Amino acid sequence: MATSSTTPDNDELRAAVRQWLDANWDPQRTVRAWWRILVDSGWGFPSWPSAWFGQDLSSEEATVVHEELARANVLGPPEGAGPSMAIPMLLRFGNDAQKQRWIPTLAYGEEYWAQFFSEPGAGSDLAAVQARAVPDGDEWVVNGQKVWNSCTLFADRALLVARTDVDVPKHKGIGFFILDIDQPGVDIRPIKQMNGLEEFNEAFLTDARLPDAQRIGEPNAGWAVAMTVLQHERANFAGGGTFTLRTVEGGERFGYLDRTCADVLAEDRAYANIANGLPIGTPDAMIALARRFDRTDDPNIRQRLAKLHSLYEALRLTGLRGQASAKAGREGGESSVVYLGGVLVARMCRDLVADIAGPAAMLHGTDIADTITIAPAHGIQGGSEQIQRNVIGERLLGLPREPQVDRDVPFRDLRVGTQRD
Ligand SMILES: Cc1cc2nc3c(=O)[nH]c(=O)nc-3n(C[C@H](O)[C@H](O)[C@H](O)COP(=O)(O)OP(=O)(O)OC[C@H]3O[C@@H](n4cnc5c(N)ncnc54)[C@H](O)[C@@H]3O)c2cc1C
């Protein structure tokens, strides 16, 4: 893969990664074995703390490391909500037992986790969740419905947001839990998308159970935990070099763990399981497409390729700032800026692949058609773009807060007639 260097020199760091790869990369290893070696070395997740598989590197340095992994065409660390959202959340809010239990499993890609946040009546207004978690001895019993949950059919557990107290205002009665998916109380129903995949699902929770040891933080303090998860989700939409690094999801059900890395890397469409990743979503990939269709002489296409590169680069740098803020536990609104930039990039890519490929863009099941049909997810999946603009207005621009008449009203008094209690 052609990967241009997009960060300052960092020669020593690059040399250290290359040296390590020379000694350790063997494409004939299984994905499971490679992830152990990569993650234990600290090069898999270099911005994490050294006590937890990292090297305490800055986000920018971590991008350099991932650029080198991409340049060597090696398989990157496990992909998905576990490493990108759950581990940062556990590092901040998990107790020691929870960190010991789950961080290694997720870092090595041995489990895959889903995200059970959205509900039919609680998407943008996530604090309106109605799924109830009620204590029962040293367990919690959960009832309710979640929706649009990505990759749940492949998941071992889910990050769950559920109402724990209806007598306090909506943000103050939410708990955050880790729910085991394999149990009779969890019924997953796939939703068919226009690209033919069934990447996301509905989940019906009927007396689903989880031990109290799988509660993160205090029973009513889950809102702050959820916000941290969402901040990391948005910041991850602009991962810089990680965009060009080939990664796949962990967990037994995705089926990658016992295949060789060579086999997985040879797969033409390793992205196919991730319905929200654009197959042609980087300037490098777009230039390759323009070459494939002999369109690099076209002045209009050239202008647009340069425009895509410029936006992508600005976004990458803001993304690094957003990741640094998220890591430091600050929320300055950068993640929302990055997210909106990512939406623009997705739409530019959608239009460019169609104009470059012409009639060939109409062929079903190609990387071109998939780029077009996947693009609409951007601007919804990590929170709608209108909501991100609200966040920017309030946190970056100092505009007055959106009126929220229900902010101080006990949840029990809202949504009369639909409330489960
Ligand atoms: C590909 C994809 C993957 C997803 N994966 C997951 C997942 O794994 N887990 C999960 O829990 N959820 C997931 N989601 C759901 C996603 O988080 C929600 O779709 C999103 O938060 C929007 O919520 P909603 O669909 O209920 O829309 P609504 O909240 O009903 O919004 C409808 C429209 O109203 C606008 N709107 C609402 N409130 C305001 C406001 N205050 N100001 C201005 N405009 C407003 C919105 O911008 C939007 O245009 C996924 C979604 C997609 C598309």
C-alpha cells in the first residue's frame, strides 16, 4: 500500500519500530499469536500507559508508529469498540479488578465488544434511555430495547447504558455496565442495510442479568462514563496513520484469530465486516483509484484530489489534538470538529469515487459502490452532525446552552405513558 509520511521526522522512533519489525514480524503467524507479540511489545497501542501495554507516547508519536506498521504492510492491533473505547474508559473509571480482568483480553483481541447506547427514543438525546437496570442481590436485572448496535452478532459483551433511578433528573439516574451477550435474556435481531450487510442490530433485553462486579462507577454516575466513551469514539474517527494501517476485529466470532496474518492481509476486502469504514476513504486510496481509471490528467479530478488531501491533513492534525485531549481527560470540543471534518471527507470520497469510476460505480459489491452506500452512515453513527454542531457552539464558541426544559425534572415525570418503572 502506498503510504505517504504525514508526520514530522521522528527518525529514531521510526528506526526503532522498523528494527523491531525486522526481528518480530512473521506473516505466517496466526493473528492471535501476532497480536500477543505486537501488543506485549508496546508498539500495538503506543499511546497507552506503559503499565497497560503502551509506551506513554503522544498521539502524534503513536501515529508515526502506526505509519511504520502500515509501511511494512503488517497487520495492525485489534480493531473495534474494545480497544478504541472500552479500554480508555476502563483506564479512567474501572476498578483494579475490572482493569485486570478486561484490558488484557481486549488488547490481545480475544473478545469483541459492542455498544448498547441508542434506543428507539434515545439517540441524540441519549440521556433519555429507558432500558431499566434494577438491583437484585449482587446482580442487576435489565429490561429494555437497544437499536443500531454495530456488530453485536460477533460480540462477547456490550457497553450498556441503562436507567438505574427514575426519581432523579435524567442525566443523574443512569448506570454504566458491561453486559454478557450470551444469555437467554439478550435477543439480537439484525437490520439489513442498503449495502447488503447486516452490520447493525436491534437488541431486546428481557430480564437479562449481570453481576454487580460488571458495573462501572457508582450506580447513578454512568453519564460521565458514557460521555468519555463517546468522546473517544468521535476522536477515533480521525486516526491519522491508523487509516492506512490494515486492522481486523478481535473475538472468536469474527474468525480472524486462528488464520495466518498473511491469509488475512491477502483478503481483498478485509474491511467488509466494518460497514461504517469507507473502503476508499483516504487520499492515497483515491489517487490509486484515479490511476486505475486513468483519470489523473483530468483537471477537475486533480483539483478535487488536492482538496481531499488538504482537508484530510487538517483533519488528521486536529484529530491528534482531539486524541491528546481525550487522553488527558479534557473535552475541548475538538472531537466534534474532527467528527464533522470526517463527515465532509466521507461525502467528498462518495462523490469522487462516482465521478472517477463513472458507470463502473453502479456495479454492486465493489469497493466503489460500497464507498457510496456506506458514506451516509457518517454524520449519524457517532452522534448526528447537528448534535456535534451544538457541542461546538456550546463548548468552543461560548454560545448559550440549548434550552433543556427537562434537565431538572425527575425522569419519572417525563414521557408519561411510555415510562417503565
Ligand atoms: C452506521 C451506524 C452505526 C451505529 N452504531 C451504533 C452502536 O454501535 N451503538 C449504539 O448505541 N448506537 C449506534 N448507532 C446509533 C447512533 O448513535 C444514532 O443513530 C445517533 O445518535 C442518532 O440518533 P437517532 O438515530 O435516534 O436520531 P434522532 O436522535 O432521532 O435524530 C433525528 C434527527 O433530529 C436531529 N436532532 C435531534 N436532536 C437535535 C437537537 N437537539 N438539535 C438539532 N438537531 C437535533 C438529529 O440531528 C437528526 O437529524 C449507529 C448508527 C449508525 C448510522
